[in-house]
Amino acid sequence: MKVPEEFDEIRPWEPEDLPEVYERLLQNEQFKSVVNYLYPQVPFDVIAQKLRACKTNMDFQLAFSYDFVGNLMEKAARGYELDATLLDHSRNYTFISNHRDIVLDSAILDKLLVDDKFTTTCEIAIGDNLLSLPWVKDLVRVNKAFIVQRGLPMRQMLMASKRLSEYMHFSINEKKENIWIAQREGRAKDSDDRTQEAILKMMTMGGKGSAIDRLIDLHLVPLSISYEYDPCDFLKAREFQLKRDVEGWKKGPTDDIVSMQTGIMGFKGHVHYHAAACLDDFLRGLDPEMPKTDLYRVVAEHIDHEIHSNYRLYPGNYVAFDELNGNSQYTSEYTAEQKKQFDGYIDGQLAKIDLENKDTDFLRKSMLAMYANPVRNFLAAK
């Protein structure tokens, strides 16, 4: 399919781009090192041959990404699944989800969509702040990612947002792809998941008709992602203390890399994905005369309600909720052994935090909040 040139800077690589991109990757020393690390028993020439045989992005995902995620989750999780019983698997959707892991949220979803017999995987919205290395940018675009440009001056940001929105509408309606996008910019470090209205405003900068028509055009599906354990919880807690104690503290260039590695390789316990019903009917039921400011608020609140009410809650979530509140309200949801296990897990994660003036009490409360907030939101939604 001919993709309009205006999208060239941000779109995934198309099949006709792939041969040239593959050669760039295969000549890159860092890419070679990563491949040798991931496949120590396989000669690089064999990987190169397998890569060159992939004629489409989906071929690449099935040849490399699918097995990578499957093998990884066998080691790093106790099980994972997608409940998409409310969706028509022959249609395509924009999955708008809470965001737990920089790399794996969309990668696991892609594998689960294949397993669940959807007709295609997702094109993935990814911030350019994670793509400072040209070969990484190439690789994610082979893997069906499109680029969200950040940190631009206001006028350029508006133009970039409009182009991004128009690309999403093109992807859904012309390319017949699914899309995955986080409900907010960056991860909710405290797991208090809220949809940013700015994401919905961006979505209505493309397409045709009213703002409601433009949202319907994207076939939005709220997606809840629940990890039993977040491997990056101790890194997030560390970040909270640094922000509290060091005026103007900002993440360094290696922080996201460390988060990616930790999130990918760390133990996740059980992982559950739950797709709510597509929002098309909900949107059609809204007052077409509603002011836009009210519209974005109402839609964001509805997405949040759907995500919160479809969380999978684990014993550790209830332990954290009770410990933060200083009571035993939800002891029916966990055993004494499960409480002991979770407390031991938190202690182990706290021990990994290396800070000069380590405030263990603050760090523990920060980590407990990450596990308790999904319970708080679930109870409010129900």
C-alpha cells in the first residue's frame, strides 16, 4: 500500500523499505552484539538469512518477536493471557491501555493477539525519547512502531500532533491495522492509571466529522494490563525519593535503558490483559452538542472506569492496600503465607535500592502504593 509521504518521518517501515533497513541493521556492531547475546548458540549468518527472508513486518514479528516474547515469559512469568471475549476478532481497534512496562506492554499484546486468532498485530505508538540510537529506531519501525515526537516547540508540536493523529486514522481505516497507545505520556509510576485528555484531543486532530465521529473512527478499546509483580518497582521508588530530595532532579540518558532491561528480564509473576467493549456504541450515545471540554473529560473518565474495573488483582495488591491503610480489611483476599511472601518480595526489592540517604520507610510506602492503587481504583469503579 502506498503510504502518503507526509508520514515518512514517523511511520513504521513498509515492506519495500525492509531490505535496505535489514542491511543497515546487519552492519551495525551494537545490533550484532545484541543478537549474539540473545542467540549465543546461533551463527550470525543464520540470523541474517532468517531476517532477509522476512518480506513483511508481520513476517518479522512471527519469525523473531513472537518466539522471543514466548521464551521470555516462560522464564519471567507464571502465566499470561488476554481476555478479548467482547471483541470481534475480524475487526481492527485502537487499544488504549494503562502502561506498566516500556517494551513489553505492546510486545506481549502482539503475541496474545496472534494466539487469539486476530487478523493482525498492532502498530505501536512509541516516544522518540526512547529512540536516541538510530539502529534501535530502525528496529522498532521494522516491528510496526510509529513515532510520537516529543519535546518540540509549541507550533511544531501542534503540527506533529496533527500528523500523528492523521497517521493513526490512516493506519486503522486504510491499512486495516490495530494500534496500541498508552493512555498517558510515560508510565504511571505509582500505578494510579488515568487517561490524559490531551491524548484524546490529539486523536480528534485527524479524521473527518465531529470530535465524536473522529473518536468512533479509531474504534477505541480500553485495555487493562495487570502485572502481579512490577520488576521496575524499586527503580520507580528510587526515582520518587530522588525527586523529593534533589531539586530539579531529572532522569539521565541511561535510566530508560536500565528500566527497559529490568522490565524485560525481571520476574513478573502472573500477567493478565483484559479488553473492554469497543467504545463506538458508548460514543454514539453521547450528546453531539456537548462542549468539547466536557466530551474529553467524559470519555477519559469512561476509559478509566473500564480499565480500573477490569484489573486482575492479586493477593499482593490486597496486602499492600491493607498495610498502607494500617488495617486488615481484605484478609479474605490473601492467606498469612501469601502476606509473608509479598512482604519478603518487597524487602528484597528495597534491598536493591542504592541511595546515599536511603529513606526506607518512604521507599516502602512508595512501593506499597504502586500495588495498592489498582485496588483503590478497582473498588471505586465497582
